[in-house]
Amino acid sequence: MNERIKEIAKQAHEDVIRNTPSFLVTRELYQQKLAELIVAECIAQCEKNADHEWLGSGSKLSAFNIKEHFGVEK
């Protein structure tokens, strides 16, 4: 697993533990938070690299497409 994924997994764990009463912490809650953080990272990378030729505005892969596909409202 790459280092960034490990960092995101650790952040998801810490966020869930910090923001959820212990009796409500579940694997599903952790998995949901991890997925949210990974999607947010993908969106951030698309936005950061939007001007690159390989991911230009005409590309099918864009932050907008990722947000739409995953139903991200933020």
C-alpha cells in the first residue's frame, strides 16, 4: 500500500475515534470515512493538476466528474 493511502487510513481512524462516541464506532463508519477521504484526495488531485496536458479540461477525468459519480456535495 502506498504511503499516502496509509496516511489517509490513519486519518480516517483518528477522525472516527475523535468524533464518535466509542459505543458507536463501527467498521462500517471507518470504511465510510476512509472512502470519503480517498474521494476527497482524488478531487483535490484533479483540481491541482487540471492544467496538465494529460488531465486537461477536456479530459473525461475531472473533479466535477468524480464529485458527480460519488455524489459529493461539498
